[in-house]
Amino acid sequence: MVQPIAIILLAVVIAPGLAACSSSVINATYYCVGVLSGNPAAAAATDVRGLAAAAINITADKAASTLRVISYLVDELSICRGYYAYMLQSLAIVAADFGAGRFENASFEMSGNATGYPQACDILLFAGNSHKDPVFKENAENDLLVRLASSILNLLTGARI
Ligand SMILES: *[C@@H]1O[C@H](CO)[C@@H](O)[C@H](O)[C@H]1NC(C)=O
Ligand SMILES: *[C@@H]1O[C@H](CO)[C@@H](O)[C@H](O)[C@H]1NC(C)=O
Ligand SMILES: *[C@@H]1O[C@H](CO)[C@@H](O)[C@H](O)[C@H]1NC(C)=O
Ligand SMILES: *[C@@H]1O[C@H](CO)[C@@H](O)[C@H](O)[C@H]1NC(C)=O
């Protein structure tokens, strides 16, 4: 025989509108109704045990999905780390040329190599599997700065912008 509390829980899962938060257990269930009611196994659960099994399953699925997102992010961010390492190397070449008075060379290296990396990182994360861009702001700032520096360098060398 199904226990009264299970009947109430079931009613909460199937018809959230009927929920009456009179006990702490029901109240707790009421607050996760949104997550549970969208899940077939949870909606089909006829007792607390079935509901618990579904809740464990939902949580495991969510953790697995988050693990996937983090793994994609680690891969994509490690490519971005490479981009920014290249950008720094290229900027070191620019600075060395500039310091030695080789403005044309500095300008050439700057516009030809140093400028593309922040956008490349952005595009990678945008088009990637993680669908997350935790360095969007940094990419935008770097892109702005490198373009600004490149434009000023072009002014100095008289190159067309
Ligand atoms: C239900 O839980 C919430 C959050 O813990 C609490 O603020 C609220 O007072 C509880 N309601 C009842 C009827 O227990
Ligand atoms: C959750 O349940 C579904 C459907 O039964 C199953 O395909 C999935 O593998 C389960 N997830 C976990 C993490 O056990
Ligand atoms: C850009 O700069 C990096 C770092 O200095 C270098 O490894 C790479 O070959 C350069 N690429 C081009 C196209 O000049
Ligand atoms: C600077 O640019 C000129 C012309 O492109 C090139 O011949 C020269 O090798 C460059 N110098 C350096 C140090 O890169």
C-alpha cells in the first residue's frame, strides 16, 4: 500500500499547483518540482524511493553534462593559452624592432601577426563545443588595445590603415 506522504509527493510532482507546503518534506519537494516534473522517470515515480532514484539520476546526468562542458572548456582554453603565448612572442618582436628604430618591421609584425589572436580565441570559444566564453571581456580588451597600438604604429610609419 502506498503511504499517504508518497501520495502527497506524487501529487506535488504531477500537479505542482496542488502543492501545499504544510510539512518540511513536502516543502523540500515542492522547491524541486520544476526540475523533477520535466523528467519522465520522476513523473512516473509512484513512491519516495522512485522519486529518489530519479533525483539521483537527474543529478548524475547534470554532473556528467557539466563535466563535458568543463572538458571542452579546458581544451578550448588551452588553445587560447597558446594564442596568447604567440601574441606575447609577437609583441616582443614588435617591441625589439621598435626599440631598435625598425618601425616598418615593428609595424609589419604588429599588423601581420600580433593582432589576430584575441579574436581567434573568441571565435574558437564561440564556435566551440563548450558554448561558453569566460574570457570574452579580456579578448575584447586585448583586441581593442592591439588594434589601437597597431594603428598608432601605422601612423608613425605612414602606412595605410
Ligand atoms: C519552505 O522552505 C522555504 C525555504 O527553506 C522557507 O522559507 C519556507 O518558510 C518554508 N515553508 C514552509 C511552509 O515550511
Ligand atoms: C539516467 O537515466 C537514463 C534513462 O534511464 C539513462 O539513460 C541514463 O544513463 C541515466 N544516467 C545515469 C548517470 O545513470
Ligand atoms: C607569429 O608570431 C609567432 C610568435 O613569434 C611565430 O611563432 C609565428 O610563426 C608568427 N606567424 C607569422 C605568420 O608570422
Ligand atoms: C625588416 O624588414 C626588412 C624589409 O621587409 C627586411 O629586409 C629585414 O630583414 C627586416 N629586419 C628584421 C630585423 O626583421
